[in-house]
Amino acid sequence: MLPQPPLIGMPSPQKESSNVSTESSVLLACKQTAFSEIPIIDIAPLIDGSDPLGVAKRIGEVCEQVGFFYVKNHGVPAETIEGMYRATERFFDLPFETKQRLNVANSGPTVRGYIPTYAENADPENTRDFKEAFDFGAPEEEVSPFFGPNLMPTSSELPEFRETCEGYHSTMMALARKLVSAIALSLDLPAGYFEAMQRKPITIQRLLHYPPQEGEVSQREMGIGAHTDYGFLTILSQDSVGGLQVRNRDGDWVSAPPVEGTFIINIGDLVQTLTNGRYSSTVHRVVNISGAERYSIPFFIDADYDAVVKPLPNCVSAENPARFAPFTCGEYKYSRFVAVYDHLRDQVGAPNS
């Protein structure tokens, strides 16, 4: 959800023209295509161990071409996902005052909690995000950037909410580990190659609510503006409403509609850096003009806070020199969050600009 790290000796990725901010709701209706244009990959052979390399090679092909794919036969029970959706809807139905008590500003550097509408914007130069969110992660007693206790409603306000959230996070972590191993295999590396930089990775489990937009809808305000995801990979569950759009290499916005029984996976800027641009961190956005409330549940996995991220040796050559400067995962991510959240700017004494 954050800007990409700087390239070496190359201009920053080109932004969309500011003129696009005046595009009408007709133009925001993306190119409607069969969902097969964003491939569906059966990962059962990865999950059960019968053919992890075969799945990995297919994932590698798609990461080069698209950067987004659906996965089916992922092993997560439907009732686990449905339970998380029920909890999500109940959370966002709470009174605003109750949610505000859990405001992300109250979590300090942990950056967990409730994020009201317009309080976070993925593409601030062009768009205000018409969404509200709730972030949590693996609970920790010690507070440090991206780690610490979760801000949660009381059990009287939302019975079993904490247990449902933390159980879902654990389930997503297990699936993410499998997918990360497949990405390693796809690069002709050992399955456990990335474990050294993901011993205690930064993770964010996010709950999202997109109210429907009515009347004239433009890029000035939409569910979430155009962005790439910062981290290693994202596991997204979306409800039946739809609204996710992915920008292909021709600049067309392609629909990523809900497909029953699947998650949508996309790689983030860390993988694009590690692969020296071989795998794409793809721009995407959400436009909810369905007339219905939309909910989605993305899980983000990064690297360890102190992990150094730089192009892999087997992705660099004399013909393809390193395009990205090394950076430390946590420091880079935290600097980007400081640019978004006022309470973090206040703590580090950065100018509010």
C-alpha cells in the first residue's frame, strides 16, 4: 500500500497524469473481462506436498506476467472464512464512538487498530479513500514498530471477536508460509530460502469496509486509490460484491471479480525488489459502485523488521544489473507509515507536511 523503494540510476515509476482525477464514473467502470485473465491456480499439490515444484513454476509464470492470481484448493475451511466475515460486519456495525476508542493513534508505533474513513489514503495526490479499516497482528506484550498488543473491542461488545481474529491470522500465516516457499522454488531456490528473512516477519491482518458510492464517482474519491502493496505478498478474501480492479501493462483496468472458494494473491514491492523487477508488483484499486456494502479481508506478510532487502544474486547479471538499492524492511516501511499517520509524525518529531 506504499510507494516503491527507489530504483538505482533510473527514474521513479511514472504516475498517472493528474488529469485522470477528473475522470467520470463511466471511465472508472473498468474493462470487464473473464476472470480467467487473472489466472486461477490449483495449489492443492503445494498444500499436500504432491507437486510443490509444479505449482511453483506456474506461480512464477504468473508473477512475471500479471502479479495477481487466484488460488483454489488452498486448504482453509469455508467456515473459518465465513466466521471472519461475520466478525468483520459486526465490528463495523459498532457505534463510531466505540470504534474510535480503538483508533490506530492509540496504538503508538504498533500501528494497529481502527482507521476511520479518509484517515488513510493509498494515493493521496489523486484520491481520498472512501473506506474504514481495522488492523491487527500476532499479539505481543512488548511495543515496537509493527509489534505489540492488539486494540480490541471488549468481550461484552463483541463476544469471541478476539479469538476469531487471532485464529484467522494464524491460519493466514500458515498459508502465507506455503506461498512464500513456492515463490522461492519458482526462482530455483530452496523452498526455505526466505525463512532467514522471515523469522518474525511484520504482518498485518486487515478488515475493510467499503460503503457504496452513489452519484458521480471519480478518481478524486473511491474505495481505495491506485497503489501497489509494499510487502512480500497479500492474501485477499473478498465478498461477493466485487470492485477490485487491476491495471495491466497496457494501462487498462481489468476486473478481478469474486470467485467462490478462492483467495486472490498478489506480490508486493519486496518481491519486485528481490527479483530485480522480474516479478511485478501490480497497481490495483477498489471502486464500489455496486450499491451494496463491500467487505474484504487482506492479510499482508513482509519480512523481518531488520531484514535487508536487495536483488537476489540469481536475478542480477551483467546484462541485467541491480535496479534497486538495498533497504531495511522495517525502517523503510515505518518511514512510509510516518508519512501517513499524524501520531507517528508527532512521536518522531517529523514536520507535518
